[in-house]
Amino acid sequence: MIKVVFYKSGMRYYGFHVSGHAGYDESGKDIICAAVSSMTMLVINTMEVVFGCDVDYDIDERTADISVACKAALPDYEHDPTKRYAVSGVIEGFYLQLMDMLEDYYDYLDVDLEDKEF
């Protein structure tokens, strides 16, 4: 099962941690794993390249665990409210997409939300 924990501070999403394997199908054919991996990289690339933010992320090649945090979502670290909104919004969009996936793939995916200070 893939487990994704999203981190929020107040109303702002600022990061997440992905761990585990879906086990939906064999390696290379697992659509759940492919979807979560693709969305994860889309979020990282959007924040880092499109929005020009510093993104703290770590990808463990051995376990496929991924930790992502972006300070630009939080007012203590980013003065531009538009950028804060955009960064938090792209992470929240990832959360909402995974919540939709849960309807059909609840045996392979677990999504949690944690209020946690950066």
C-alpha cells in the first residue's frame, strides 16, 4: 500500500511524505504507483521550476520514499501572497486528486492529513 501524509500549517499545505508500494500489479505495470509517482514529480517540478521556489525534497532510491517540503507556502518564509497561494494550492490539488483515487483504490492507497508546524 502507498501511504501519503500531507502536512499543513493552519490552512496552508506545505509538504508531504510518500512511502510504500501499491501492490496493484507487478513492477512496471502498476498504475497506482505510476500515477502517484507522476503526480509527485509534477508537484515538485511545478513548485521548483514554474514557481521558482526552493523545494526541500529527498528521494530514497532504495525504498522509493519521498519527502517534500516547500517553505514558500508559509507566510513566515514567503512575502508574496500569490506565490504562497500557488504553492499551497498545487499541494492541495495533489491531496484532492489522491482523495478521489481512494474511492476506487482504497486497498492500495492511504492518504492522511497532519497539522504540523514547519
